[in-house]
Amino acid sequence: MTPNPLPQAVDLLLEATVAGSFSRLGYEARRRLDGWQEPPAGALAGKRILLTGATSGIGRAATGQLLDLGAEVLVVGRDEQRTIRAAAELGVAHPEGTVSAHIADLADLGAVRKLADELVAFGQPFDAIVHNAGALLADKTMTADGLETTLAVHVVAPHLLTERLLPLLRPVARVVWVTSGGMYSQGLDVDDLEMDEADYKGTAQYARAKRAQVELLGLWAERLAPTAVVHAMHPGWADTPGVEQSLPTFRKLTGPALRTPDQGADTLVWLLWADEPAEVSGKLWLDRRPRSTVHLPGTGTTDHERARLWEWVAAAAR
């Protein structure tokens, strides 16, 4: 039987419009046309997953979905009270799984090392690591480690945490970075990763950090094969507290077109239960389909620059 060309045609049209692709319209159209399958009951029963940034937004929505599928989720947050409260609330609302709170500020590499060392000492293996925590700052700030904060939280800390937890990864574990469609607006400049204070723009620095996450995917895929598969996904435009606080004008303009946090989290959760993502590695996903990492001329990256980025991040994470 000849495959129906309509879903592919609609998907390409949505991608070309950007707004249609990233909005609730794109999610609903693809869900229907592609005939998305619901996960089987207990699809993640017995699976142990570490997820950063779970107190609100995409991370909280994803944690709830993972718990509904029977997973054990270790949620990591920087604010002790908020993280413990979120874990308790999620556990009550989603009793099919189990959830525990773990505290680490990803802007503090010492705290990341401490968390990783505690988990390694405990010795229980992981089936997945999800790097979801993020920060979009109006002004440039530096961490105690001498790193620009956005880059530290999105790139250096996840690199360090993944490296430290390698001994605990079960075959075939899944490591997922939650990135942003904003990364399409920026190229990679390894000589200007942290942006000068005088020229600092929080949204641009955020997009650069997200670009860096995606550019490291292929190298991480090589590093972790065959122990784990590595992916990134972006949730499209979702109505989260982070968007409300950091991008109020954007939220006001897009309004009803924004996805819900649960819709934004769908592909993230799918990457952890479906069979297809285990068969490939190093891909960027939106709405359960692999995507190009470049939309705009001049934002592509060479292998040499990716290697330089890896060297910079590895040195910063030491």
C-alpha cells in the first residue's frame, strides 16, 4: 500500500512557517495526521530516570507523565523547599510511579559533583538522564566557577553530570537534552561563548547555549555508544512559568497559540518509552520526528568548531 503523502506534506508546510510548527497547531496537526500511539500502561515500570528542573513547566509536566507510566523519577532542583514540595505533590497526583527530591544548583559545579558522587556511591543504575533545567537571565552574571551562568547551567553542568554518572548507565540508557527552538536563531562561535557584558542580551545568550547543546549531540553519541543513545528535543512554544517571567511580551502576543506544558513534554516522554529513539542516536526532535539543526544561513557548524566546543566544555567541567 502506498504511504499517505499528506502527513509529510503538512509537516513540511508547518516547518516552513515556523510559527505553525512550534505552536499548538503544529502539535495537534501532527498528532492526528501521524496517528500518534499512546504509551502502553506501565511502559516505564522499573525504569529509573534522573530529571533536572522539575518544579514547574515542561519538567514538571514530563515528570507527571513519566510517573504515570510507572517510572522511578529522581527530580533535581536548586531550591530545596520548592523541589521537595514539587516531588511530594507529584507523588500524590501520580501514584503509579515513585519520585524523590535531590538538591543541586547547576550553576555550582561543586554541587553537581556532590550530587553525582552521592548517586554513584548509592550505586543504583539509571535508564535515562534528562537535562531540562534552564535559565534565561536579563543581565550577565558569573558563577563561582568563573562561568557565565546561562552557559554553565545549560551546557557545562549537564556535561559534568553525564560524565560523572556514566558508571551507572544501564544498556541501552537514554540521555536527553531539552533545548529550544530559539537555537535556530544563533550560530556557534567558540571564541565568544559567554558574550561581553556590554553586548549581553539574555535571549541571545540563551539561544547560544541551546545551540551549543545541539552541536554537542553527535560527539556525545560517539562518546556513549553503545552504552547509551543521546537525543535533544525542543518543545515548541509552550506556556510555562519560565516563558511568562522571561518573555512576557512574546507570551502576550502568542497567547492561545502556545502549547500546554503537557503538549510540550510529549516528545521528551516519547523519547524515553518508544522503540524508535533507541535505534538511532544524536538526533534533534520536535513532535516525534527528527529535525534539521539548521534553518537559517550562516548558523551551521563545522566539525572543527564542534571539537573546539567539546574541548572548551570539558575543560570548564574539570
